[in-house]
Amino acid sequence: FATLVVYVSGASTGETDCQRRRREAEENAENRAAGLLVPECDEHGEYKALQCFGDAVHGAPFCACYDKEFGQIKGPSKNIQSCNCVRAHHEWEHSTDSNKGSEPRCNVTSGAYNQIQCDAQEHWCADWDTGAQLGLKLSGGCSTDLTGISCAIDGTHHGHSEAHHGESAHGHGTSDGGDAGHHGDAGHHGDAGHHGDAGHH
């Protein structure tokens, strides 16, 4: 009977490592007072890739990127805004799977996904935080010069080749650079979505 009780009580705790570490950190008032990291867990109880700690200094807290085992892989910095790409790249680097896919391309300052992702043959627009593909994949892989291409909010491509189609009068230059629009602010191009992918046919 005692064994059954121990088993039931052990199962009832059911904490993940992140949940346990968070509870222990919250129970220690000195940790909180010192601004030490209290781990953030995702909806599955696993460590979030982005962890922030301490009070906000000049509007932003210090944040760092962590792997799934809570090992720090980037930071800390006040400039980090997302860690999903950093974690994905870390896992890609350490994967031994021959079919591990294309290398995630991350913004070195913010940690976000570059707005243009690519593999050996194609490139596509991606969400800055999740890396989800936006719009269609187009020909031209990572070895192609992709610096003049940017993305509208809907994933529509536009870039240097459009000048050949008389689109330059719209003022959709490429001054915002290859990955400056990682927050989806490529939407500043206004009617960019109206000329579709004409520049890539």
C-alpha cells in the first residue's frame, strides 16, 4: 500500500525540469530580488528559447537564447527579440540527420529569422519569429545574390529585378537591405503586393 501511495504522489507532481526549476526559483525570494533568471516554460512545460531576466534597463530587459536543455546559446543582450531561429540553427548545426533540411538564417543582432530563407535551389519569405514560410518558393538558392530582395507582409517578393519591368517609379527601392525587414515591416512598401512576382518570371 505504501508503494502505491509513493507512486501516486510521484505521478501527481509530474513536473518538467523547467517547471521544477521555475517553482524553486520563485520560492527563493532572494533570487527574485537579485534579478536572477526565473525560467519561462512553454505550453508543454519545456524551456522557452527566449529567456529574459532582471529589470528593464532603458526600456528593454537583458535576454538570452537557450537550447531545450537550458544551455545558453546566445546572449545576454538587450537587442535580442526572438530566439526560435537561434535554437533552430543550434539544433541544425548539431544534427547528424542527413535530411536535416536547409540551414536557418538568423539576424545576428535580434536573433530573428532573416526575412529571406533559402536552400540550394530556392528562396522564400519567412516569418521573423517562427520562420514559417510566407508566400511561394522561387528559384535561386543560397549561392544566388539575394541581398536586393525583400518581402511584403503577405510574402510577396520584390527586389532588384523589378527595375526591368518599369516598377522603379513606385519607389520600392531596396534600401532596407536583405534582412532589415525581419519584423514584417517590409509592408512599408505599400502597394508592393499588387505587382506580385512579375520580377521573377
